[in-house]
Amino acid sequence: MNGNTPYAGLPGTTDAGQRTLDDRTELTADQRRTLRGDLAEITRRVRTYLPDEYVVGAEVSQGSGGPEATVAVQPPVGHPISAGFQPDLESEEYITDDDCEEVARGLAASAALQVKQAVSDDITPTAR
């Protein structure tokens, strides 16, 4: 059973419970800069869909399987919404324009829905 897990180690190469450095891909400075630029584009698009009360941010981090990108939205009321993904470092574009738009729209819609669910029926409509 232990041999089926990624933490069992490679026979003769890696001890059980240890990971090799080859399991993780480190970003170069240029790759990190490009990925941050892509994330900045997503956050810019999210901000165009939402009012100023929503806080939008992004980060690049190193996960156990390689680099990870996360974009998050904190609505004025309710829980934060986030989207995380691992960029394709082999392709020319880490995050395609279509993916940027899809993530931005999805985050904006989820954040707006989060606010709607948080306030539910507590607000009296001004018109019908």
C-alpha cells in the first residue's frame, strides 16, 4: 500500500517520505515576471466587472507540484472567492487571453453571488 503514494519514495533513489528536487519546477525571474503580468491582467479585468468595494489580489507561490497562481476577491460582505491554477510553463503563453477572461468573469460573478447570499432578504428593495 505504501508504494502507491508519492511519499513512498523511489526505490534506490529517494527515501520514503522525501521528495526529490526534480519533483518541483522553480520559476526563473523572467517567468515569474511574466506570470505576475498575466495575473495583473486578470485582476484588472475582475475590477472592471465589480464596484470599488471589492478587494482583488493575486499571488504567485511555489506549491508541492510546482508554481501556482492564485487570484482572489474579497467581497464587502461574505466569504472571499479565489481561483487557483498551475500555469503551463511549456507553452508560449502561461495564461491565455481566453483563460484570463473566463477566470475574471467567473470570479466577478461568484463574488457578486456571495454578496447576494450574505445579505439575502435583509435589504428592502427600493422599487419593484
